[in-house]
Amino acid sequence: MGPLSSLRIVEFAGIGPGPMCAMALADLGATVLRLDRPQPVDLGIPKPRRFDLLLRGRKSIPVDLKSPEGAALALALVERADAIIEGFRPGVMERLGLGPDVCLSRNPRLVYGRMTGWGQTGTLAQSAGHDINYIAISGALDAIGRKGAPPTPPLNLVGDYAGAIYHAFGIVSGVVSARATGLGQVVDTSIAETAAHLMTLNYGLAAAGMFSAERGDNILDGGAPYYDAYECKDGKFIAIGAIEERFFTELITRLGFDSEEFPSRLDPSRRDEMRQVFAKKFLEKSRDEWRGELEGADACFAPVLSVSEAPRHPHYRSRSFFQEVDGIVQPGPVPAFSRTIADKPAAPQADRAGNLADALDGWSAPEAVVRAFERTRQRESKPQRR
């Protein structure tokens, strides 16, 4: 059932980090009920729904939070939840009558999880933005990319999805506190702040004068030739990360170089020379030929794999990590637990409307509230006469 099987969470539908957070919690056993928007919004989400893997592991029903019946059902569920997840702009939930004051008065143990790009307060709190904007002000985006080139967006991993995992951590932390004290609270997760938090090491290095503001000058940003990716004979790539002396020595020895004559890794003035030597060497063989010679050795080597190749890598297979659900190969739950082992994720719910009785099973919502909501839903689903 997973270590979070005792958690009951209401997810107010959003995009990006909200579904990622809910998926991560559901993967580990939490019961998550997603309250969808009454009308689908085209936001580039995969279709059909089975391909939207961030929706896996939980049931959903469309709820119009602006209607009295929809708001009443939402509040009834909030009363029975350990936590909620919402990612609207600050003030939206308050205008719907579902803000923290209302919800916590109905359920004092509730963990009210709010995740936004900028946070609930601050000069940018009401401004629109996306992942790239949030990580831009954190210092993270400025540090990613090649020397002399503009910063490179790292997909939406550093902002949205890293922020989602922070939010999941915050919600679980809040639940631990609530179960110890009987008091819930608001969890305010700002993606701009989680991105900056990821940069804590770099802020320390900068203060010590050990971090260059110039992209491509530092060890971990491609500045060091022994921590970089290289093209192979077949046009594919490999990655090396031989930072420490013994790993560096292992690498160059396996590549056939004399460690006494090879450029010193501690001499920044010889980095360009070393990079050219590595680049020329790796072009001599294909990616898979290099795998045969270097993979598994203490040379800090790995092939650069695509999303179609990664699930077939022997390491992932040996841990049975990637799983096939509804015909789609996808990453399994993380992390792994020795006793409270998480179930295989359920496929995303095929029917967006869902089955109301099935979705509400176990929530013990008042029958009168459910019946009123169902009557409203039935009226809205009937074709309108012109």
C-alpha cells in the first residue's frame, strides 16, 4: 500500500507542479481525489487521457467550484482530508469561499498546501509566470548553459517539478506536525524559492570566492572537461564525471593515456587542451563501444540515453524500476521502501467525468451534499434547448 497509505488528500486541479506533487504522493500510497475543472482546458496536456501520466494513481471528478453545490462538496471533502493541494494565484481560493480560514475552521488538522511560482506574498505574487521565469530570479538559470551563450532552460525540472517534490515534502511534514499537535497549517511553497534552495551549495561557494559568475567556468557547469558530455563516432553521446583524482586516473588510464603526461586536472589553463584530447578520443568509437569498455568501471562514465532507450538500460531493469501500465512504459514510484512497498501505479482515469460513487468511496461525504451535487451535474450534462 505504500508508506503514505493513511493520507487522504484533495487535489484542486491545476497544471505542471500540482499534478506532479499529487502523483508523487499517490505513488507512495496516499488516497488523492482530484477535483477537475468543469470544462477541460487545452494546455498541451497529452491526449487521450491515458498518456497524461501525471494523473496516474488517483480518481477525479469535475467540480464547478463557483456553484454552491460544487463548493459544498469540496468543503465536505476538505473536512475529511489530511491535506489539500491548490495552485491558483493568491486570493482565488478565498474568492471561492475555500480559503485557509474557512477550511481550517472546518478541519483544524488540515494541511493547506498552496504552491505557486512566486509564493503567496511579495511584489510578484500576482504576476503570471512559468518555470523559466521562476528559476531566472533564483540564480539557477544564469548558471546553466555554455560559455558565451544564453542560459539554457533545463526543461521544467529545476522549477516546476523540483518545486512539486518540495511541496510534497512540505505537505507530509505538515501532516506529521498535525498528527502530533492536532493543529494544521498553511504550507506556502514558492517555486522561485525552491529553485534558490537547490542552489544553496553554489551560494556558499560564491561567498567563498569559489564560484564563477561566468557560465562554463565551474566544474559542474561544463567548465571542467572531465565533467561533460562528448560526441561519439555514431553521433550519439557519452557523459563523464571524473571529478576526484582516483576516478580521473581510472578514466584516462582506461582511455589509454599516460597519467604522467596527461594534462593536470588541477590546471585550469590546460582545460581547453584536455577537452580537445577527450573530444578526439571519444570520436574514435561508437557510444555502445565505449559502454563496453567503460560502463561499470570507476571512471564515472555513462551513456547519454533518450527517453525511449532509458527503460531498457540493464541497471534500471535489474531494479525493476520502469513499469508498464496500460501499455505505457513509465518510471515507477520513488523512493523504494523495504516494508511499506508501494503498489504499481494505476493508469490515469480514462473518463474525465468519472464515476461519482466510486470517486467518493471511503470519503463519507454527507448524502445530502452528494445528492445536491449529483442533481446539478445531471442538469448541466443535459443538452440545452435552443
